[in-house]
Amino acid sequence: MKKIVVICVPVIFLFACTNSTGINTDNISVVQKYIEAVQSKNVDAMTALLADDYIGYGPSYSDSINKKDAIANWKNVSENLYESIEYTRSFNFAAKLTEGPRPGDYVADWSSLKIKYKDGRGPVYLNVNAVYRIENGKITTSRTFYDEADVYRQLGYSFVPPGQ
């Protein structure tokens, strides 16, 4: 009887771990590679992971950027502004949307970052939520959310209401 249990438990465990939802968990590795490219400031790797028709949104409501401008912006920031970007925590999970205006395969990333600036300011710490749409192993869309005001406060800025 013990032999049957010893044999059956691993088999049951394997079946329980099988992905029968249609979710492409390989997309998580695309996002992890992208995060590694950001952290190492590897513009070539970032370029390879973004689809040609990539559009990024956020963090502000009206922010959007295409691939060409995103890469140019990132190259400028990584060469001239950031000393380092460290993902101190990152958790990713995949989902498949079958309804709504943009059905497809998505990966959500919940991260904590530490950014050091070349001019000695900081570091700043921030929580970032990003959602990536993945198609054919490339990121086609991203929506990034973080508290910009908190970053500015950590850098010593203060906010003054209009008229004061």
C-alpha cells in the first residue's frame, strides 16, 4: 500500500500542476527578461523584447509612447540620469483575457524598485505595477502605474497649490 501512495502522489501532483487554462506561462519569462534588461540598462535586449508596434501607457493618465521613442528615452535616462535601478522585489503572474477591447495574453508585474541617480540624489524607493500584453514572444503593450509625486517628494521637491 505504501508503494502505491509513493507512486500516486507524485503523479497526482504533476497532473495538478499541468496548465489546462490556456494561459501561456512562457510569457512570464518574456517579462522577466525585460526586467533584467531594465535593471542592467541593456537597450539592445529591451529593443528585442518590444514589438515593432509597441505602445506604452503611464504612469500619468495621458502618457503614451511608441517603441522608437521608448527606446530613445530609455537610452537617454540610463546614460544620463540613473546610476542604477534595482528590482528589490518582483512578482509576476500570467492571465489570458478572452473578452473586452484587447483580448490576449497578459503578464502583471508587481515590483519594488530602488533607483540611484548619477548626480547623487536618492536613492528613491517605489512600488510599480505594470501590465504587459505579450504576443509572439514580444511585448506589444504596457501599462505602468506608480506614484510620481512620492518619487518627487523623496528627491526633495515640495508641492505648492496654485496661487500660493
